Amino acid sequence: MYWLDTLVHGIHLLAAITWIGGMIALAAIFHPALRAALDSESRGPVMRTAGKRLQTVEAVCVAALLATGFYKLTSMGPPLQHLFQGTYGKALLAKLLLVAAILVLSFLHSIAWGPQLSELKPGSKEFQALNRRLVFWARVSLLLGLAIVLLSAVLRMNP
């Protein structure tokens, strides 16, 4: 089963890198470049298109992470009766809670806030307020993602 465990772990890492890396690229490169090059009205359609593409990638990554995470939990981790004990268990519980939080924020962004923003007139007070909220929670999501990566390192070092 070594090859299967290695494959599953590799897919898990690749999905995490793609998801978190996509958030980093959007926040650190793409969004600032658009702000420098385009006015807010012109940025909207480009950001919506990029956001929809990232949503698709995110959905695939989350599905892969959930499937591989479940496999890792049930076949590669400690016995289930010891799952939430010690450093490993605390780190795993914290990681799962952060994953739940980031999934809720992603859902709100995709289902509520994003579509709501596209209906508002760029430059209006409502648009600006909702856009600030979106940017704030996107940054929180990115920080949660980075914390998840750090907790993954703790899990790897505490089998």
C-alpha cells in the first residue's frame, strides 16, 4: 500500500498547493495588477471571470482534499480511538475547524457576496462597502489557508 499512500498524499499536497496558491496569486499579483491598470468599472468583469475560474479550480481541489483527507485519516493516521488526543489530535481538530471556516467563507463569497457585488453599480457606496467586505474576508480566507498549511506541517511532524 506504500504506492497508494504516496499517491494519495501527493494528490492531497497538490490540491492544497493549487487552492492556496491560487488565493495567493489572486491576492498578491492579479488583483493589485488590475487595480493599477484598470478603473473599478473595467475591473469588475475581469475579476468576475477570474473568480469563476478560481471557483471551479477550488471546487476540484476541495473535493480532492476531502477525499484524500478522509483516506489519510482512516488508513494512514493513528487509530481512531486516539485521533483527537495529544499534539496530533489537537492539530488535526484545529485544522478541520479552519477548513470548515474557510469553506463557509468560500461559500458565502461564491453564493452571496460575489453575485450581489456584480449587481451593484461600481463606485456606489453599496458597491464600495460590499467590495471592502469581500476583500477583507478574502484576506481572512487566505490567512486561514496558510494556517491550515502550518497545521499540516505540525501533523506531519507528529505522527
